[in-house]
Amino acid sequence: MELTSISEIADKVKKNIQKVIVGKEETVDQLLVALIASGHVLLEDVPGTGKTLLAKSLAQSLDCSFKRIQFTPDLLPTDITGINFYNQKQGEFEFRQGPVFANILLADEINRATPRTQSSLLESMEERQTTIDGDTYRLSRPFIVIATQNPVESQGTFPLPEAQLDRFLLKVSLGYPSKTEGIEILKRFKENNPFDHIQAVVSSKDIVDAQQLYSSVHVSEDLISYLIDIVEKTRVHPEIELGVSPRGSQALLKAIQVYAVLKGREYVVPDDIKAMIKPVMGHRIVLTPTIGRKSNQVEKILDQLIEEIPVPTENMLVREFRK
């Protein structure tokens, strides 16, 4: 497989998803970035904006196993990972796999489960394995967790701690559709559900191959320095209590490499960072108590940093790539 094949694979999946999802091209691109970069996605938005439908459309477009968990306060860790049960006929314990043993896991309303249950996903997300009663089981590849949560409800919810938020490569919001998109949604779903008719267009092997190849996308030293300048600024900004960690900078590097491929390039340009900085870094920043949770404050700070930090010229980056 060549780098150009990755964009071809992504285009197939994107066109398939758009048979169901109206608009939201940027969000679909971000979801594909996470898939190819072997990352996980947190979809946060108000109810009814299509979070679950988007995740299911992605899964339906891939020849991969898919499981969905509806998170509730009474959900147990073993309901996710699996359990050893006693088989009376065999006279011995057997392991019954949980839904985490799937290529694509939809964790619906993840903030409704208790912290203990939420944390049961951590090992699977980070290590691609799960340990039950001392036995470790490897998860199949590809493996991606797509979690959804509703930001406007607080009663009966358990907000994800910063350490667990950091495990998600991207945090994405769909937003309300425009008037034109709203009209198209009503027309498209008037007589039947288009989701029932979409088929898989890409194999799991294609995704695994793409995951192993994207890291060869060229990133110049000047651009890496530019990326680190942005990260370091989040650590000293007066309105930020907790800046982006080294894991966050690595996540941004992976995301911009995949994003460049999706845009048909074998090298990264500054616009790739500008496109991915908010979904990658936004949920990794903790504001000071005086700022609190003002709406869009993190996005405003990131916009400010992008404006302040000098950008390497595109011509220089291209020349270095061609050497």
C-alpha cells in the first residue's frame, strides 16, 4: 500500500457515511483521522444531533466487528470486559467475552457510568488489551472507542477525569445543522432510513495497513518546532492551569500526519496543525478557576496562540520535503 491509497480508502468511507449523515464533512474527516491514527474519539454534543448515527455509519462502512454499550449508573466493569463464568456441564470456568472485544466499540453516554466502570476502558484504550482475573487478552486490530456524551446534563452523570480525557485522541462536536442541511435531513429520512442500505466498502486489513503506513508522512523540523511552541505556550498561559502534556503533543503529531494524507499530500503544512489543534488539544487543557467553564474560552485561547506564534513558510517546508 502507498500513501495515496490511504486517501482513496478514506474517500470511500467518507462518501459512504455521507449517504446517511448530511453535511458535517469536517467532523467526518476528524473521525477518519482518529481511525487511521489508531486513536479514540469523544463525541460531545446535545441530544439528537446524530452522534450515535455517525458512529454506527462509520462502523457499517467497514468490514469490522461492531459493538455498542449503553452506559448507565448500574453498568459494571465486567459488562464491558467480560467475565469468567462456571459452566456446570463442563465442570470448569469459561471466559465470556465482553463487547470490548470488537474492532469498533460505541460507548454511548459514557458519562452516565460510574468512575469505576469508566476506568475499565482505560487499559483497553491505551494498551489494546484487557486483564480479567489475572489473565491478559489482546484485542484485535483495528480497535477504536467512539464515546458519546451530553454536555448539558449534570444530574446522574459522572464527568470524565482529565487523565481519562487524555486517552482520547480527539474531542469532536457536531453542532446543529444549517437550514439547508435540516431540509435535506427531512427529505432523506422522510420515507426510509438510508442507514439500512449502506454496505461495507473497506476491509479491516486496509485500515490496519493504513495505520502502519501514515507515520511515513514527512514533517519538517521547523514544523515540529512550531508544534512544540504552541504546546509550551499552553503550559505558561495565565488563564490555563494545566497545559498540554507530552502525550498531547504526540497525539497532535499523529493527527496532522493523517490529516495531510487525507488532503492528498505526503508532507505536513501549517494549515494541518491549525485544523487539528482544537479537536486534539481542546480537551487536554484545564482553565484556571477564575476562568471556569466559560463557553468557547479554550477555543479562543488556542486561536490567540495560533495568531501570536510565527508560522514556518509553506515554500520552505515543501523545499525540505523535496530534498
